[in-house]
Amino acid sequence: MVDERIKKLAKNLVNYSVKLKEKENILIDISGEDCYDLANEIVKEVYKVNANPFVKIEDAKIKATILKGANKDMIETMKRQELDQMELMDAYIAIRASKNISNLINVPHEQISMYQNIMDEVLNERVDNTKWVILRYPNDSMAQLASMNTEEFEDFYFNVCNLDYAKMDEAMKVLEDLMAKTDKVHIIGPGTDLSFSIKGMGAIRCSGTANIPDGEVYTAPIKNSVNGKVSYNALSSYHNFTFTDVVLEFKDGKIINATANDTKKINEIFDTDDGARYIGEFSLGLNPYITKPMNDILFDEKIAGSFHFTPGRAYKDMDNGNVSAIHWDLVCIQTPEYGGGEIYFDDVLIRKDGRFVLPILQCLNPENLM
């Protein structure tokens, strides 16, 4: 008997997140056998709208073995194969249910970088030309990351992922409008005093049509406007290494100093290319059910009362001119449990200790979104 919450999620993904229409093609891209029930229900929902489901199944351990030995010509062939398929798709749903997030840890950095750079064309085709959504699926591994037992984590997961995103979308409009009118942003907190401009960049609200879980409004700083220091307090994995105590110092937009629990390794990442030392995204997290980090960025970047300030590539729909092979969402939580903090737009306090204090934004505080 399939859990009714799985059926509800499948229905929401097909009908709300990607808004699938009759005769459209959709690729359901799954990794990990734990998500087979959800994938199966998605296929049923796709047929209900008289559309065409295609399924790709990937295994993380096998992928690691392939990448260790792959050369450039082979990866170019992989790109061609996947690009041909993606060009036939109108929509895309990816479900990740890895039992071990460290499966790629022994793949050399240069192999992963080569793979990411070559496969960028597939990513761009998916992002630019399909209706897409990406999500994790609850399993023992994710529950362990969240320091919960599996049953407790499943309850948390379905609360987060089956949130009324249409209601959230409506509430987000006021923040989106305010960010679009803002010039100066000033963020203060423990180890953080950061200033930058978002003048003329606009803003985009994210409410379940690209990621599940969702709940953020993002923009990008003017590339050379960032000055000061930010201390991130959420752990973050990159290339299967978990970074903590990340502190970045900026001058005229560029990261001039970076420290962490492995300062050498983090600077190697920021030396990937010129754009890796500039910021491509600034976003405020809003999901009321997500209150602490679990080292899964699809969840952590949506933490209520958080912001993320992202070294690397800017999104095409929020392009500040920064180009990079990396896009690394690093998260700072400003609720009292994590030290608090303040955010000012044009010298007006809009959020304090993770709660919106400006009257027009109080609809986005957690109790009003549940």
C-alpha cells in the first residue's frame, strides 16, 4: 500500500511544479532505489494528463567508478547522449535518494571538474528549455543527516514538501517587489558585516516550481559592489567534503581571504576560475518547517531566517555578469539559536534575528506560512 503522502507529492510535482500538459514529454531522473515508489506514482500522474513519461535510473557508486576512469572523449560522448534525450523533453523531474552522500569522495577533483564543465550544456538545455523540478527523497541516510529517526524524518519531509506552495507564492510577492526596488543591502551578525548593492537586478520568488522543498526569494549583487566579511554557520559539502567555519572577506566584489576547517581545500575551490571568487546569488530562506541545517543544500538554503550568499556562477534569469564552473550555496542562519543578526535594505531594518519586522513582510514569518 503506497503512502497517501507519496501520492499527494507525485500529484503536486506533475500538476503544480512542472504543470505538465497533454502530449508533453517528461524525463523522470532517479538515483537510489528508495524513491521507486514516488517515481512509480509520478508515472501514473503523467498518464492521467495524457503525457509521456520517460525514466532514467542512475546509481551513485557506478557513476563514481565511471568518472574515475573517464577521459574527455568519453565524457563528450556522454554529453551528446544525454543532450539528445534532453532536447526531446518538455519537462524534467529529478529525485535523489542516495544512501551515502560521499560516494564520489574518492573521484579526483580534476575528473569531477572536467565532467561538470563538459556536461554544462546538458544542464543549460534542461534549465533553459524544460519545466523542471528537483527533490530529495527521505531515507535512512537523510534521516541520519538530520539527526532524526526515519519515521520522524519522513513526517518532517512530507510537511516540508507538501507545504501549500501556492499560498507561499502569493505571500512572497511583497518581498520580491521590495528587493526589486532596493539598492543597498547591509547584513550584520556574529562575524559578519557585509554590504553590497542589488540595484536594478530585480528578484525572483521560488515556491515549488523548480525545487522541492522550496521557499526563497533570490537576486544577485552588483558584481563589484560586495565589501566586508561574512561568517557562515551552516555546514556545507562540496565535492563530498564537509566544510565548517567558512569565513569570506570581500573587497570590491572579490573574495580576498577565505578560511574554513580546511583552508587549503576551500581556496582550491575558489581558484577554479576567476568567477569563483565573486558572488552569483543572494537569497533569503523562508520555509517555515526547515529550522536547522542537515548538510543537504536543497533543504538548508530554505531554512526560515537564513540567507545564502553564493560564490560562483550567476543564474541566467538573474545575471550579474559572473561566470564560473562553480555555484556554491553557503548558508548563514540568523535565528537566535544561531546567534541572530540583522538585514537592512536601504538603511531600513527588514529582518532581525530571523524574523521579518517590516509590517508588509510579516506575512512571511513562519506562523503565517504553515
